[in-house]
Amino acid sequence: MASSSKLALIAIAMLFAFSLKHCQASLTPNYYDYTCPQAIPIIRSAIRIAIAKERRMAASLIRLHFHDCFVQGCDGSVLLKDTPWFTGEQTALQNNNSIRGMEVIDAAKWAVEAVCPKIVSCADIVALAAKDSSEYVNGPTWTVKLGRRDSTTANKDLAAADLPFGGDNLDVLIAKFARKELNAKEMVALSGAHTIGQAQCVTFRGRIYNETNIDPGFALHRRRNCPPSNNAEITNLAPLDPVTPNSLDNKYYKNLMQRRGLLHSDQVLFNGGETDGMVASYSRDPSSFYADFATAMVKMGDIDPLTGSSGQIRKICSAIN
Ligand code: HEM
Ligand SMILES: *[C@@H]1O[C@H](CO)[C@@H](O)[C@H](O)[C@H]1NC(C)=O
Ligand SMILES: *[C@@H]1O[C@H](CO)[C@@H](O)[C@H](O)[C@H]1NC(C)=O
């Protein structure tokens, strides 16, 4: 064979391998159209039942997707209980006694398994649950890409390293999101999720007693239910957005501009740094917040999925098969 046609063959083979790899790696909204068309409505109704019972669940499920995606990618790893082979992510400091909603994912999974056994991944259910939750609490909606598979392992140390803390400074937050290929603006948009849900006293105590970039009336008010040192009360809850705690809107950014961010990590987004302008612009323009939040959620959902023959479809979300 002439060397030029050999070269052409090699080029074609490489192109084929490349496109195969990229085919496998990309998620698609239509993934279950033929294998389990009922999956999306079944999951949606399970999620809606749970939020109707407890509205905070919408917040907990959006956060669960975030904490899944930031550790090993969106692979359902956050749902795994400890095993003799690995310590799971649920006892990492950022998750311990804090992440919620796993039983809601279990219920949705159970309902889907009854119709299409071992077709729909737990990671995809978590991604759909986040979107369904946003819709339910007046937030934006988006098209969820599907086809993620579930991990066969989880990693507590990775969770501890990759998930942000409420005490992190702006440069640390920007770096942690950059590691997941999310830029500062996307980080600010995603933080808008703190317009719903609750935080425990232990996560904001340092701020309300010791920080100066805080509205004094707001600090005083928060101190009433969060004493400086009583350990019996570290789990007392406060709303991340006291104005509209049950509505996914842009009030969060308005609060920040009044120095009423609950967490240190909230207020650093508007404290004289490079993200001040983004906060100001989302506070003025809810539609740009909704659009950017939705786009960033899709991008977050794209972090390192397991596809093709990697991973597995779990039968039970809390354990590997
Ligand atoms: C920017 C870095 C972030 C930090 C440092 C952070 C930290 C925290 C902390 C400390 C809590 C309170 C947890 C507790 O007290 O149990 C919390 C709650 C929450 N976070 Fe974040 N978070 C960040 C970004 C995000 C993102 C990107 C999302 C989702 C897109 C999100 C969604 C939520 C929600 C909805 C809650 C309330 C959960 C509930 O009520 O169950 N957070 N976050
Ligand atoms: C997680 O919380 C439990 C209490 O529910 C506590 O006993 C344990 O030490 C905590 N683990 C870590 C790693 O903080
Ligand atoms: C406030 O700061 C002081 C001095 O650093 C520290 O001893 C104290 O524990 C802090 N209080 C809270 C509630 O974090």
C-alpha cells in the first residue's frame, strides 16, 4: 500500500476512535426515549410529592446534585453508604448531618425500577430532581441531559477536598469551581441557589459574632437562635434567604448588597472583590440570573459523567450492585 493511503487509513481510524470516544462521552436529553419513556414523568411526580410534603426538600435536592457533581463527577457517588472497601462521601465535613434528600431519590428510583429495571441511573435521577425542584419553587427550568452511569466507588477525601466550605474566601471558592471548569460568573450564578433552603448555626456562627461586613440588625436577629458557644444548638436552622426562603428568585443578591449574606462564603461574593459587579447585575436583572443559573446547572451536570461501559446502573442508589 502506498504510504499516503496508509496515512489516510490511520487518519480515518483515529477520527473514528475520536468520534466514538466523544459519542460515548456526551449526554443527551433523549437518552431514555426508547428504553424508558416513562422515566422522566415518574421521577417528576416522585419529586413533586416529596416537595409538596416539605418545601425545603427542593433546596436539599438541588444541593445534592451539586455535591454529587463536584466529587468524581455527576455519578451518584454522594448517595453511596460506607462499605468495607471505601468510606463514602456522606461523612465528609461538608456533608455530615447536612446533605438531605437521599430517601427521596430512593423513592423515585424505586418507582422507576418497577417499570424499567436497571435502565435509569441514580446520577440521572439526581440531575432530573434538581431541575424538577427548581421548577417547583418558581425557579427556571432547563433541559436535563441524560445518560450518566453510576459509580462503583465513592471518596470521602475527595469530597473533603473538592466541596467548598461556608468559611472559604473568594479566591478559594473561585479556585474550587475553576477545578470543575466553572468560572467566577458561573460560581456567582450557581450560588444563587442560596435563595432557598436552610443553614445550621455551626456554619454561620463565626460570621454573625465576629465579622464586620454584616448588617448589625441582621446579625443581632440571627444571634437569637444561634448562641456563640452552646453546642446543643449548633444544628439550629436559619434561612439562607430570609426574605423569600421558599422561592428561587434573585433576592439572594439583593441581600448580599445589604450585607445580609448568611454565610461567609455568601458575603465574599459582594465585598469589594471581582464578583461585586456580577452580584449587582443579578440583583437588578432577575431574567439574566434565571438564564445564567439554568445554563450553569446544565454545565455543572456535565462534569465528568461515566458513560458507555464505565460504571453501572445501580439497582439501589445507596449501594453498588
Ligand atoms: C459557592 C460555594 C458554596 C458554599 C461554600 C456552600 C455552602 C453551603 C452551606 C455551609 C450550607 C448549609 C448547610 C448546613 O448547614 O447543613 C449550604 C446550603 C445549601 N446550598 Fe450551598 N454552598 C455553595 C454553593 C452552592 C451551590 C453551587 C448550590 C447549588 C447549585 C448550593 C445549594 C445549596 C442549597 C439549596 C442549600 C440549602 C440546603 C437545604 O436546605 O437542605 N450551594 N451551602
Ligand atoms: C459526623 O456526625 C456524627 C454525629 O451525627 C459524629 O459522631 C461524627 O464524628 C461526625 N463525623 C465527622 C467526620 O465529622
Ligand atoms: C470569635 O473570634 C474569637 C477570637 O478569634 C474566637 O475566640 C471566638 O471563638 C469567635 N467566636 C465565634 C462564635 O466564632
